[in-house]
Amino acid sequence: MRTRSRSQPRAVPCEACGREPAYSFSWFADPADWYGERSGTWRITGNCTADSEQYYVLFRRRGRDGFLDSAAAQAEWIAHLREKVWFNIWDFTAMLDRFVEAGGSLRTAGPRRRLVKP
Ligand SMILES: [Zn+2]
């Protein structure tokens, strides 16, 4: 019989201060290219950037709307972000790679879906 691992993925530290667990993917506009096409920087952050980030996507929200809550929520976030002119999916996915590298997990319950349409 297969059993699901009950171990939680490791908390990923905030990239800004390194001293708190991160809870959001946060976007910082580039002052030299304010909301420009595919601009700005995505970082994995906690509370310390709450006043300096221009946009954020929570890891978890009501067990439903967070990026890590479900495959459907993840796909919806990506579709939503792709409509924004400033969204740089390459910077975003590079951040997701760092998240996984730091011990985070992008796996969600439910059926797997493609994150990005070709
Ligand atoms: Zn921090």
C-alpha cells in the first residue's frame, strides 16, 4: 500500500532579508522602466517587502486562491499575469526555479496541467 508522505516542504527563506520564511512571489517595478514591457524583478519574499513591492502572489490563500493551493489556481494566476504588459514570464519562472532549489515545492493536489501554453 502506498502512503503519502506527510512531511511538509521546507519553508523557503525570504530573498530580501533572509531572516523570515517567505510567503509570496513579489514583483518590484524597475524605477528606470516603471511598469515597462516585461520589466521589473520577481523575488520570493516575506513581510519585509510588503511596503516596497508593487504586486504579489500569495503562496496560500484560503486554501484555494494561492499559487500553491491547486493546479487550477496556478494556471489561473499564470493566465492572469500573462495579460499584464509588464509580466516577464522568464523572470517569473527563474524565480520558481530558485523556489524549488531552496526546498519549496510547486506540486499541488489535483490533476497536472501545463503552466504555459505554447
Ligand atoms: Zn524578508
